[in-house]
Amino acid sequence: MSGHRRKEGTTYGNARMYKWLIFALKRINVKVFHIFMNIFVIPGSLIFSKGAHLTRQYYYYKRGYSRWKALVSTYRNHCIFGETVVDKFAMYAGKKFKINFNGLELYKQKSEEEKPLLLLNAHIGCSEILGYSLYLDKPCNVLVYGGEKQSLMAYRASSFGTMNINMIPVGTEDSKSQEIIDALERGENISAFADRFMNRNKVILSTIHSCGVMLARGPFSLAVNREIDVIMVSAMKEKDGSYSAFLTPLLYDKSLSHKEQREQLANAYTTEINRLLDMYPLQWFNYSDIWVNLKKRGV
């Protein structure tokens, strides 16, 4: 496949909108924003959203839903996604969310070691909601797309400024790979998404719902090349507004070749995505086309 740069999803808006939203969220119940978005924002956005088209295809082709159920599920999917975005800004505004942890003890045990740890995320649920409750005892360096709105980057930086969280931009000419190396040398944790990619020449293949998908090879290569332990971190939204966090170790045999290790890690990663999507089918929020052949009916 030829090289191909693709722009990763960004959060739209400007500094004035962010300031207004955070100002309002400090004073108004989050559920009011949820209701407003679900009624007035989501229906219109579905008409023009390429992600909505891909999501509808996902439910029809890969989950085997009827066309009507796939359409309804796409609407509900976007509603929940919108709610997680509001929740994220509510977190910036100082709101707290109830989080039920699964696998926290292992994470704490690994974080107490002097060795770095790679925390992999996927575009399911809202892992960013864990920012105030998870990365407290050990510095965590979050790899973020460098093309993100600078105003949002500034809010993230100010929001996490008093914590052990540092953002490192990647995917642009301003990428700071040396910061990643320095963080690893200090034994700090690295957090990254692996289910979107910037270059088709730098992907690794795996499967979700028995369908081939392309993943970013970089995070898996980082782990393998430096023999780093990997934990997948996910936070899935519950109906009562709380979140369930899943911290699942992704195991791989470090005695194998690097290529085999990367494949093992990628398959462990997508196995966990499959498991969580079976539990929370409406929380697939990857609106990029990572599929090798999406239009193939059946799970």
C-alpha cells in the first residue's frame, strides 16, 4: 500500500466556545447538556457526518443488525459519544464522576515498579475521564495528536497541570519523539491510542468482529523494542452516568521475534476491544475507516 497521510479526528470549536462551555458546566447540571445535545445537536450532525455512515455500516455489517436497528443504534451511539464529550469538559470544569475499577490492583502494582508502563487506549468509551483518578502516583505522558485545536490543548494542559500528566504531541512536524524517549528513561508511563493511524505504511493488521482492521504499529513497536509491559485502559459509560474502568494486561511472549511480539500484542488489544464491545455495543466511537473490508455481512 502506498504512503498516505490521514488526519486524525479533532475536537471542533474555538477558545471562546470552550470557555463558555466550561463556565456553564460549573453552574449547570451535566444532564441538562446531555438532553439538549441528544435532541437538538445529534440529529442534525448525523446528516453530514462521515463517521455516522461508517458507524451505521459497522452495526449492519459487523454486528448483524437489521437496517432499522443499525440506524437507531447509530443515533444512540452518537448520543452517548456526545455525552462523553460533555463529561470530559465537565471534568475540566472540576466535576467528579463515580468510577468503578476493574484491575486497579495490578495497575498499582506495576506503577510501583521503576520500569515504564505502556497504557493503551482505544476509541471506545471515554478513557480520558480517568485523568483525575488514575494517574496520581506516577507521571504519565499522554501521546496526543499534534494537530488538535491549540485552545483545547491549552485547556488540557491547564486542567492536568497540577497532576502527574504531561501531553506529548505526535503525528505532525512538531512531534517530540525525544520527550517520549526521555520519559521512558525516567521510568515514567506512556499512554497512547493504537486504533487510528497516520500512515498506511506503518500499520499492523488484526481483527475486530472477525473483520480485518488496520492499527497504528507505533505503540506496539514501542512496547516490543523496549520490552515494556502493556495494560489496556478503558472507561465505559454506564446508564446511571457513572463509568466502569477496565485495566487489562496485554500479554506477549518476549522471547519471540519482534514481528511475532507485535502481532501478539495487536491481537490481545483487539481481543479486549471485542470483549468490551460485546458488553457495551453502543460505545464504538472510532469514526475513522480502519476496516480492511467492512462491507461483509456477518460477525
